[in-house]
Amino acid sequence: MRLSVTPATVPAGTVSLRVVNTGALAHEVLVLPLPSGQTIGQREPGSDQRVDEADSLGEASHDCAAGKGDGIAPGSKGWITLTLRPGRYELVCNFPDHYARGMYAELNVTGR
């Protein structure tokens, strides 16, 4: 399992993330601020095999639509549009055990 982001650096402001699920399982993408000094993949999953998503700025987890849903099915697309400040963000799939198996990527947001 993996999650990749292209481009990995975008300017601050309105950012639309288009998620294409090319895998064999349903997935989602949450946008989490990355704390200073932390690198991607360091979050500790809980007993439910998911990371804490209390700080989530939003998610793409709806087939052929924006925002929350039940996951993006294999072969489908979803998206979300957010206003992001400069900083580092971790994009994660938070379905059980997906984060622990490597489904995360970094998005860098630069000043205008």
C-alpha cells in the first residue's frame, strides 16, 4: 500500500486534492497538519489501527464527489478543496491498518 502526491509542493490558498484510487481496496485521504520536527509516518495508531484524526482539516472519501463518505472504491475518484496556510501536511488513509502499512505522504504548502 502507498499514497503519493503530485505535485508535493503547492502555494498557500485554495488547494484542491483529486484522489484516484488505483488499488484493490477502498481508501480515503485525510489532511492533517504535520507538527514541527515530526516526519511523515510517525503517528501512533490506536487500538482500532487508525491514527487520531481530531486535527483533520478535511477528507476525500466519497466516490465521484467531494468530502466525507464511506471510502473511494477501487477505480474511482474523489476530491476535496481546502484553504491551506503555509506549512507541512501529512496526507493519510485512515482505514484500519492502512497508515501502518505505509499509506501516507507529505504535502508542502509554501507562502504565496
